[in-house]
Amino acid sequence: MKMFEKDKYTMEWELLGIILAGMLALTFYTFCIPLLFPVPIQTKNSRESRFDVLRGFAMIGIVMIHIHSYFQFFHPADTFIIHNTLMLSNFARFSVPIFILTSAIFLKIKEGYWISKFKHLVLPYTIFSILGYWIKYNHYTLNEFLIFYVLGKVFTPFYFVPLLLQFYLLFYILNPIMKAGSGRNIILLASFLINVISNLGFFDTYLPSEYHSISIFNYIFFFVLGINIGKTNQSSSDINQNSKFILSIYFVLSLILILIFSHLFGSDLKNHHTIYPVLFLLFIWQFLNDFNGKVSKVLSYIGNQSLFIFLLHPFIIHFMHSVDPYTFAGPFFGYLFTLILNVGIPILISIIIQKGKFLYQSHRLT
């Protein structure tokens, strides 16, 4: 019965999102207000840091989702606190779609395409999976490890890697069509419909249950949208104040809905609904230029190191499950402390490794 209610609220959230998107589009159309859509700056001399800022938001959001599970593990009966951590978790449900979208934007088929994916994704994932399996489980079998490895089940967040590899394969197949441009909009519309149908659960009975968590149908719209953004020529960078105001209203409406779903229904929303991540993307994009420079740099650095943080933070939160989060000066400071540790420790390790490489290279040059 509870499972049915969760599915019901999840479906309602999806349908409400589509209604909100229709209202948003109608508002912009009625008042003839231009909307600045994310487009990368075409330059060979510098990295496009604005998308790193988005990935920084997404990485922090992923940690927030896992902190909710951490608090729920120790204090499931503390309804007020759990509903608030659930609300923050639901707020962060834009995270994985934003990661997939930004991963698709700068994809290009070039020499060493698969070598690069193996070196920068498969190899680190393999190392962390072996280490994680050895640390987390008491009994070891090769068959179990291979199943966990292929399905990304060593740690719950690891499903993202096999999911992303499927999309890299899809891009390899779709690139000639998307590059031509003629069928790009049709593919985008088809991917949106497939994503919505998948979110409503119509594919669940036809796909193996083990595949559900890494199903590309759950995120295909975001990946195709990212490809479209990457292949779009740069447009005007002028921000329309009316656009910012309207997007703010609709974003606040979505936050109110998240609050209602979290506190009244206790619904743990899925992380692949189609509308909310796009609304978050548009909202943040309009305000990027208003961010404090230091804040932008921190978010950009977190985004740039996101894969390393993503693979390492499950180890940290796994070890933290032996310590009650309330011991860190109560639930509020415990939440902040957990967030800082799960983002900060991987960053610190990343800095140490990078400095070590730099010192090693300098030593070799002398």
C-alpha cells in the first residue's frame, strides 16, 4: 500500500511538472519575453566554467540526497528532522539530470574517444569499486562483485557510471544524425516523450528489475538536451529582467510543491523527473552573473572535481554510519558537518594528489 502511495505521488509530481512547464511556456509566449537558454561559449583558449558551476550545484545536491538516508538510518522516528532532510533531498533531485546534461554538452567524437572514457571514467570506477566491495562487504564472490560492478551497486550512487557509459555509447551512435541537425528537434521531442513514459512507469514491466536503476530511458531527455545545447550556436548573452522574475516565480512554486510533497506526504521523489531539473537549470543560468566571484569559483572547482568527489564520498558516508549525526552538536550542525566532510575531504585528497603529481613532474624536470 505504501509503495502504491509513493508511486502515486511520484506520478503526480511528474504531471504537475508538465503542467508548470506548460504554464511557464505560455507565460513567456503571451508576453513575448525572450528566454536566455544555456549555450556554451565557443572558445579554444579557456574552459567553459559556467557549466562547472552547475555541476558544483549538482555534486552538493547528490551529497544532500545521501545525507537524508544517513539521518533516516539513525533517527527514522524523528519526523520533523527527517521530513526536513527529505525536503532538502527532494530539492536536490535536479542533480543527476544536470550531471548527465552537462556531460553531453562537450562530447565530441574524436581520436581516442573510448581511450579517454576508459582512462578518466572506467579505470577510476573500477579501482573504487574493488576497494568499496572489499570494505563494505564481509563475504566475497567474484560473481557477486561482477554483478555489482556492472550494475553500479557496490555503493548506491555508483549506478551513475554504467548509466553514463550507456549514454556515451548512444552518443557514438546518434552523433552523425545529431551533427546533421535536420532531425535534432524530432529526436529531442522523442526523447522527452520516452522520458515521461518511463517516469510514469510504463517500461517497468518490460525491463528486468535489475536494470531499472541504470535505465537510460529514465534520463534520455537530459542527455539529448545536452547534445542539443552543445551543438547550438551562441546566442545573445543579454539577461532579460522579466525573464528572471518569471522564472523566479515558477521556481518558488516548485519549491512550495516540494515542501508539500515532503512534509505532508513524506514522498521521496525520483531523481529523473523531466521538468524540475530543466527549471532549475534555466533559473540558475539567469542568475549566474549575479553570483559572488568567490562563490562561483568554489562551485566551479567542486564541479571540476565532481567525478572524484562522486566516487569518494560514498566511502566517507559509509564510515560515518557508525556515528550518530546528532553527536555533531545536534541535527542542524550535524547536517552541515556531514555535508562539509563529504565534499571537503574528497577535495582535500584531490588537492594533495594534484600537488603530488606537480612535485613529481617538477622533480623529474630538474
